[in-house]
Amino acid sequence: MTAPRIDTDTLRRLPKAVLHDHLDGGLRPATVVELADAVGHTLPTTDPDALAAWYFEAANSGDLVRYIATFEHTLAVMQSREGLLRTAEEYVLDLAADGVVYGEVRYAPELLVNGGLALPEVVETVQEGLAAGMAKAAAAGTPVRVGTLLCGMRMFDRVREAADLAVAFRDAGVVGFDIAGAEDGFPPADHLAAFEHLRGESVPFTIHAGEAHGLPSIHQALQVCGAQRIGHGVRITDDIVDGKLGRLAGWVRDRRIALEMCPTSNLQTGAATSIAEHPITELKDLGFRVTLNTDNRLVSGTTMTREMSLLVQEAGWTVEDLRTVTVNALKSAFIPFDEREALIEDVVLPGYAAAL
């Protein structure tokens, strides 16, 4: 039986939660053009629509390293206080316009110091911009809570510094930590000291794993480093044969470890072949705690509404399925339990009940 079609307006109104979304991958094309002009940075094109198309086409390489390389232009316009304030505020407003009620934004402070800002100044400025965006969204009647994940770049040597920042700013809007960058050749255990420090300070963290590298990266992220969530994790299906879970897959499912899945992004980097066959559907049906995410909205040309729409149209998802992944995300968010519970009970469940 074919699931009833859910129109785009209904999808946009549904309350959403996103756990995996990069600040430097979600700028508005027009903002990139204006900020690039202000700082004298040369872009592939100065037409916002053409720039958005360039990003989407450049990212569709099927290669994670080339996908990451598209960030050159967004990072170039985020090196000043003005650039950070504007992009952080607009980030929040764009989430609110898409029906997101809770989001976690991640970025690597070490990539934003070329304009002379110190690492703490980068974090303070981004938090100021996010707070301004949340205030404006609330005033407009579309409140959204946004927490920050600070990233260390796994192929560089400043991961521990980023972890120290996460500890220092954990009461100022930073809710957790991550490592980002090219997976293959840069195992998470290279930064074990940083993760041990975070555990000792009770700061939660997720780790990009199981996208460009397979099961060993997921195993290491969880069993060696102690991650509470996994970024992407699509390769966990390598441990599932004919619906039978191997030991690692069983560990992930049974301990309710959230998988931060990003369908469109995974297609672009070659981690999945189609939306219809993306592992998120199989894993959802097997009882894994899957969550739905955008990863990089500009680079992937997407929004949470679009990701939902693709799963509805191409993988047969229902409103109930969308509610499940939204609740999953909030259950695994890096904010206090009572705040998660309030968002689920007071915002998400009533919002979905109205759509059913």
C-alpha cells in the first residue's frame, strides 16, 4: 500500500530537530557574495543563484575530500567579527523558517582565526550571533533553541585546544564536541587524550565515523574514544547481513546510540547510492536510533524540509516516521533531560498530532 503523499507546506510546518549541521556549510549564497566583496575574496561567480548551483554541482563529486574542499569560499568570509555575527544570526533564522525547534550547530574555531581573532573570541562572537538570531526568531513567533558543538579538525594538531574551548564555554551555549575533516587515514583514537579530557569534564561528544571509513572507525569512536553519538555512521550496515545484526551493530542499536544521518550529503560523498536505498530506512525499521540531518545546507542544496520530502517521496516515509526521527534527535540532544523532554512533550508531539 502506498503511503499518502505529504505536501511540502505540511512538511515545512512540522517541528524538526537537527543534530548534524555545519555552520560554515550553511551560509546564504547572497551573504557569501556580499561578504566576499567586502573582504576582496574571489568567488566562482557573484550571482547568488549561480553560486548556489556551483556549490551543489561541485559537491556532487562522490568524494569526501573534494566535498570538504568546497568550504574554501565560506571560510574565507567568516574570518571577521562582522562575518561571524552575520552568518551565525542568519543560521538561526534559516532554521526557524524551516520549522526547526532545536538545532545543534558545529564548527571548528581553528579555521576561523585567519582574520586575527583568537580562538576564544571566535567562540564568543559566534555565540553572540546565535543569541541574536534566537531572540529575533522568538520575537517572530518561531522560537528555536540552538546549541553549539565545537569541532577539532582530525588531520591537524589543535584538537585538544578545541576540546579545552568546549570545556571553557560549556555554560555559555556550547553543549558538546566533535572531530571533523577527512576520515580516512585520520582515526579518532589519534585524539584519545582530548576525548579522555572531555569525559573527565563531563562534556558529551560525537565523532564523525562510518562515512568515508568503515566499521573500524565506528568501533574506535565508540569503544576506544567513548563517543555518545556517531556522525553519519552509514557503514554500520556492513555489520548487518539479511537483517541479522553483528556485535557492533547490536551494540549501537541496543544502547540507543544515535546515528546522525545525512541522506543528501551521503549521496554527494559516495557513502550512499540513492535516497530510496539509503541505510537510514533499513536502520529505522530495524530499531536503530536514527536521526535526520542536513550536514551542510548550502553545499548540499538542502533543508530539513527537503530531506523529509525526499524520504517521503523516494523511500515511502510517513508522518509517523518523521516524528520518530525527530523524537530520536531530541532524546539524544546534548542538552539537559528536562529541556529535551519539554521540547518533545510540549512542542514536537503536539505539532505532529496536528498533522496526522
